[in-house]
Amino acid sequence: MDWPNHIKNLAKNGIDPSGNYVIFQLGSYPWQSPVEATSGSGILHEAQHEVFNTMDGVASYSIFPSGFARQKNRELNRKDVRIYEMDSEVPEYSHPDGHRWAGVSKEYVNRFIADHEKMVYDYMLEIENTFEAGSEIQLFIAHHTCINSIIAKRVMEKRAANGYSVPPIVIFLHGTAMKMMVNELREVSLIESGEMAPTDRKWPSTFHEQLTALGVFDDCSKPGNANLAYAISEENMEVFSELFPRFDKDRFILANPGFNSCFVPRPQMKLEDVLKEANLKHLGLTKEKTYDLRTDYKHMIVFVGQFVGWKRIDAVLRAARIWETEFGNELLTLIVGKQKKEYNIELQNLNESLGNKNTCFVGPLMQPELAKLFAAASVCTFPSKAEPFGMVLIEALACGVPVVGADSGGPRDFMTKDVGYLVPESDDIEVFSEHLANVVIRAIKEDWKTKMSDECIKVAAPFSNTKKTKQLLEDTQKLIARGL
């Protein structure tokens, strides 16, 4: 697409007198590609960017980071996207081990912020200079509560000092950055009470302290501060309000994630055919342990998620021991997701010690591949503890498949007994896992997929990404029109 010519002819819906409503988005995670796995927030950022650019009178531009420069600007070759090419993995917010924002050095953080400040500032001016009519960026969306909030504030201060406009800033509260800051505060409290030694901290970062000192979330009417916040669930709002109580609660917009168009029912596709086409391999701890999956299973259970503790993959593995005993070699369990080395070793050792024979780790998959597996599954299970929203549950439902999750967090906003089940929370992993297993066994024996498929599709329908993104922009414009 010839973007300069495209954006000059966009204004058809009267959103802005100059003819263009221009959105700038700053992402925290890479967009999904065959060479780089990502998080749900990365997938959501890309999906919303693309929908914005199908809307009359709207143009979206984005920056996202890519680890080890796996995705490169010269290969992407798009005028509406820039990649921050990193020489390391993109740090994650919620993982308690490995390469995470809580564990990187201050020098690393400062360099990341400085690089982004320059890149964002320059790209914004480049975008604005493509408009003959002198249109300016009218909305800045910073994904995640943490580092991008700091970058946005610094960029806007620089723009103001140089006489450029300062657009409203929206902070997208995806959830995992807030989990990190909750952990930061918890450990500070434990240290202050003498219950933890400073040297024992797993979350030594000080992002909450920095954001509080900068006042990013204090005065929502001040240009350069966070003026609005997109919350992916009601609970998401509550957690953020506890972290930053001075943020105006009237500035929240509920921004449930949506599913992409590849997630559709495929009743004509048989499980055996899907598995043959997918050509999946169990990715063991060593190449010697990698093997092809059988394709003659009668039932399949799918889990998808990051390899982090709160996703509770360990509960799925413990539950698999029970349902494998019930169904034997007729049932396949797939663990789909990016395999972090240390945690992968821990989980695969657990899987082996439990004696699971048909529970396989297949690594990350692109969304179209995942959609086919969802549609062929008997049931999908995502038992995360306090999941911020639960987009994977919505994606599975859109494929006409019942889901089993945990009775906490975002899934409570949309789950009903007619599309699956939410397992009661328990701090006892064995109790929780047994309950999870019993529900999944019942779902297969009672053929929930056949009985619930129509209702699953119905519940998911309002969450299509196209509908959600268009509604989100409409809600944003209404709130901005009331005055910031």
C-alpha cells in the first residue's frame, strides 16, 4: 500500500476537520511472525493497528521491539510500522525468572528508554510531514502501564518544548506490567517488615516508584500525562486503581481484546486430518527427544499460553495424569507456547515424572495454525490464576469449542455454564488440578463440544477484533470530546 497517498485521501467520516484522524501506537512486544513468538498484547497491538487502517478517515502508525533483530525494518518494508531492532530478547514483565524487566540493569533500561524517545519523536514528525494539509497525530496509545508510559511522557515534553502539538495519551493496561509492580510493592513491604532480606528479592525493579515520582498517572487533564486508560477487564481497572489511586476513574475505557478472523468453527475438519496437516513435533529437552506426534487420537485438549508460573501449566500436567488414566491413548494434550529454557526443563521433567505419555510440548504457533487446532479440540483449558482478560478463551469459543478456566480474573466477565466451566480457585495445586481434570473428563464424556458449540460461537461473537476496535475508537473520541 502507498501510505502517503492513502492517508491523504482518508477523511470521509468527518472525524477531524483536517480530514485525518491519525493514531500512533507504541508497543512493548513484537508482532507475531514465524521466527518470533510473542505475547497476547503483541498480537492485539498488531490486530488493532490493522483494523484502524481499514477504517475511513483513520490512519494508524506503530513501533514495536524485536528481539535479536529477528524482524527488521528493511524486511518489513512498510511505511506505517517501525521496528526497534534489539540485540537481546525483549524482556517480559511477569516472568519470575530469566530475561525480565525486573532483572535487567538500570543501564539497559535507560538505553532502551533513550533509544525509544528518539525513535518515537523522529517518527512522529516524519508521519506528520507526510500530510499536505498539515494534519497532526491526534491520539497516542502506549501499550502496557510501565516503560512506554515513561517514554510517552518524555516524548511529549520534548514536543511541547519544541512547539509541536501534544496529543492525548492513552495507556493500554494489558495486565502483566501491573503484575510486576504488584510484586515490587509486595517485596518492599516484606523487607520493611523484616520478613524478607533485600538480597532475596526476585523483583528488584522500581518502575512503580519511578512512575509515581514522575506523576504520569496523577493529573489526567495535564498534557503529557496519561489522559485515558484502556482496561482489558473490570478487574484490570481495580488493580491499576490500587497501584495508582490518583488516576481519575472516569478516564477508564473498557477495552476487551478481540479475536482475529482466522478463529472460526471448522466442523468439517476431522482431528486426524488437522494433526496430519499441522505436522506437529514434541519439542523435548534435547533434539534426541523430539518426535512426531501420532495423528490417530480420538480427542484432543489444547492449552496455549506463555511459560510463566501464573498460567499454571503445572496444573494442566498434573490434571493430564488423571485424564490420561481415564482415556489412555485416545487422548492427546497439547501444550502450545514459547518455551523458556529453565521453566521448560522444570515442566518437562514434571511431565515425565507424572508418567504422561500423550501430553506434548509443541512450541509457539501462528494464529491460523492455532485456530485449526482449537476447532478440532474437544475442549480447551486455560487455568491461569487471575488472568487479566483471557483472549485465548474467546478465541477458542469463536471456534465453537468449550473452555475450562479458573474462577478468577477477566474470564468471569464473559464465561457462563453454557460454554464451559471455571474451576474454583485453590492454593493447593493438587486439589485444583484434580478439580480441573474431573471437569475436562466430564466435558469429553458428556460431549460438551456438540452441545455447547452454538452457544460458544454466540458468546464470542461480540468480541470480534473488528467490532471491538471500532467501538474502542468511538468510545475514545466521545470521552475526548467531553474535554481532557
